Amino acid sequence: MRHWDRYLAGLMALLLAANGVVMLFAPLGWYDAVPGVPTTGPFNPHFVRDIGAIYVMCALGLAWFARRPATGWAAMAAAAAWLTMHAAIHVYDATCGASPLADIQRDFVGVYLFAAVPLALALFRKPADLGV
């Protein structure tokens, strides 16, 4: 399929945007609905909204790449960097916890996969005309 990378980036943008919008506008509902989140500490609506804003910004970076790869690659790479650092924090927390494999399994799709896809796109789908 032609432009599969752009379609994948667009899909990731939609998923990240949906998560971010829910975090921004229904933070308590998000906090209660996502497995494992309540075990990280008491509900803090400001913190949930802050992270929601980051997810929306990551979605915009991926959407930019999906629409215009040559100019949007850097924005997608920045989004991939944040998502990867976020996933690394989850790995660290899991290894320090009482049930690391269960924590990693719980976070596999929503944290690790959602970081791995943009990271792979940023590393392997750099537009040739950027010279990077």
C-alpha cells in the first residue's frame, strides 16, 4: 500500500487525540476508566489535564506528518520522543513494583505500543528531502 506510513501516523493521531481530549474534558472519568491509573496516586485533575494537553500536542505532530511528511517529520519525532520517555518511565516503575510483568502487560498497548509506533515512524520513515 502506498503511503502506509502516513495512514498509520493519522490513525495514531486520532487515537492519541481521543485520549488527550478525554483527559482534558473528563479527567475523573479518564482516571477511573484506565486500568492501573488509580494505583499511581490520588486523583489530580490539573495533572491529568496537563498530560492530556501533551497527548493532544503529540497527536498534532503525528497528524502534521500524516498530512505533510516533509514538514511534519520533526513534529512527529518530538512527539515520539515524549511518548518514548513516558514509556521508559512506565518500564522503570514496573521494574520497581511488586508485579512487573503484570504492569508491563497492562500498559502494553496504551503506553508501549503507542510509543513504539511513532518512534519507528520517526526512525525509519524520514522524508528523503529532509536529508536526515
